[in-house]
Amino acid sequence: MWINVAQLDELNEVRPLRIQVKDEFMVLFRSGDHVYCMRDVCSHMEYPLSDGVYHSKQRTITCAYHGAKFDVESGRALSMPAVSSVPTYPVRIIDNEVQIDYEE
């Protein structure tokens, strides 16, 4: 089910936006005209990825805790110490509304 989670103009290419859907925290990333969404937790130590360093041109987030790097489009772990992917969610933008496809 597609749900509204943010306005496009709330997002920038410098700082990720942490959101909450039900009891789950997620993080939105903007890279140009594209927006990506993933669960806001490092698969290594369950630290919030939204506190990390976002590289919009490379579409990666580096965890602030131990430096694990993830691809924000696929959720794939790109560097140690993380070895597992982080779940991602499909995103679409309709009339400035950022929506994610979220199933409970």
C-alpha cells in the first residue's frame, strides 16, 4: 500500500530524513530527482543510519558507529563490518508527495 511519508521539498542531498511508519523507523535519501528509502538501522550493530554520512552522488550511506557503508538504492552492504543488506522500500513521488510502498 502506498503511503505519504514526506514532502519532496523536505529532502536535500546533504542530510537524510528519518521518518517513522507505525513502529518502524526508516530513512529517506535524495539524489537529484531520485528518492530512496531504507530501514534506519545498520545491519551490523543496529545503529541509526540516519546519523551517518550520506554521499548523494555515490548513493551510499556510511554508518557513524563503525563505518559500514551501504548502497541506499539496494540496501546492499558495501563494506565491513556489515555483511547483511538493509531492507529497502519502493518510492514514488506524486505532486511533491513522497510515498513508499509499505506492507504491515
